[in-house]
Amino acid sequence: MSTEWAGQEEPLSPRAIAKASLIDDILKEDDLYNVLGAPRNASPAEIRRCYLERGKICHPDKSPYHPDSTRAFQRLGFAFDVLKSPSSRRTYDRASRDPKTAARFTSDRPAFIDGESSFRSAVESIFAEFMAGDFTHVRQLLETAHRSYPNLVSDDVIDGIESAFFRIRQLVITTRVYAFLISIELGRIHRVQKRLMALGYFDVRGRVRVTMQLVRTTLAIPVRIELALRRRKEREWRAKTAGWNAIGRPPEEEQASGGGILNDRVFKVLELLVGSSAEDEAEDIEYKRQRDPRNGLREGAEFGSSRASSRSSSRPR
């Protein structure tokens, strides 16, 4: 490490030497824990403390001047951004220890064992882990959207979205069909996670873009489940009215249009946020066929790929 910058005549002060030494350490490290100067078993509070301590020293606006302070500070910020989130920290820990092991956690679809109860238990377990980890991205997006558009993404909307995810978990426990549907949703999330992990550490724009895609894919889960419930409810209603007509019985009062996990306001806000992420992808259709090759989409027929079908299914006719 040089003790003089190019064009500088006087020797560096002890403070400048300390800053230069820290910047050199940060830039030469590949391990994000070492970038922060934190042990691998550090608590979230310790991760934050290490980031703040090093950030104060190498911040580009803090004197003394160093030509690489901006690069070092950006790398420090990236390390903190990865390690402060429980889910991304787990992903980083797995990938940095054993890439082959990490790959098993990001396969295109979960490898469930046979048996209906075991299948539901496996999906419930993975979904619970998702709620404890990756769901933090959703909360962060909702908080940001609330600050920017408080009239659209209100506290009631945020509460409704979070409640919907916990009701989805109950659906997984109830029937195999919805466990199957959630396994499709987890597969969609895993595919986006794979794309995120494939990006370089310093591909900031790419990571932001794919992270937003991950959030939209996650927020699409209650929308897609709600549409599934509405379509099933509509089919049941049509079957009932057809039966009543067959025996000359007058139809009962029209049922409510909702599916059961989202009210209309929350549903419309989520549709606006997720856009085309609520539609089936080619991998989803293929996964359904692989799970039930005899009749293709039967087990997952509640999910459709058409936005038009979602609008037509919102109200029984």
C-alpha cells in the first residue's frame, strides 16, 4: 500500500493511512463477511454495526480523500444489502460454502416425496421458510409503495395482503390441490432466485431488476390463488343453478364474487402491482403436465394463463 497519492508531495497522515488500509482490505476481499469485517455467526445487529463503523471511515465524502473510497463504499453497501436480509444471507451462506448444495435449494421445482400428507407437509414447510425469509422483500416493497402512494397502498391494504399469505398457508394444510398450486408458485419464485444468483455481485442494475421481478412474482401468489378460488366458486355456483333449474326450483340469491382470501380493493391493488406476473409461464404448464401426465392440467386447472379469464371469473353469471 502506497502512503502517497499520485501528485501528492506530503506524506499521508495516520488517519489517511488507516483509511487507505481499510479500503485496500475491502477491495481485495471476495467474502462479504470479510468486506464488512463481521464473523459468519454475526447477529443482524452486529452486521449493521460493522457496516456503520466501516462506512464512516471509507465514505467518499469523509476526509481525508482517497481515490478508491467510492468503490469501497459501494462494495460495503452491497455486502450489507445481501447480509442484512435473512433470506439472501441464507442463500449467500449456502452458495459460498458449497455451490452444489446451493443448487439443490434453487431447482425449478421442489422435490416432494410420495404420499398426500407428506406432500402437504413438505409444501407447508417450504412455504413457512419462505414466509420467514423471502417475504421480507414483499414487506419492504409494500412499505416503499405506502410512502409513495399512501392512498393506493394503505395500511389496510398491507394488512390484507399479509393476512392473505397466512390464509394461503391454511389452504396448503387443508387439501392436496392447493398444496400442488403452492408448489407451482414456489417453483416460479425459485426460477427467479436462480436468475438473481447467476448475476455478478456488482451488476447492480440487473440485481435491482430481478429483485423487483422476484417481488412481483411473490405478490402474484395471492392474486393467482384468489382467481383459483373464484373460478372454483363460479363452477360450483353454475352447477347448483343448473341443478335447481332442472327441478324447477327458483335460484337463490346470487353469491358474493370474492374467492375468500382477498377483498376487492386489495385484489385490484395487487393486480396493478404485479401486472403480467399473475399469468402462467411455460414452465408452470410443463410442471403441471409432469405432475399429472394422464390429464395434463386437471390438478392445477384453477390457474389460467389468460387475463381475460381472470376478469370473466370475478363474477358468477
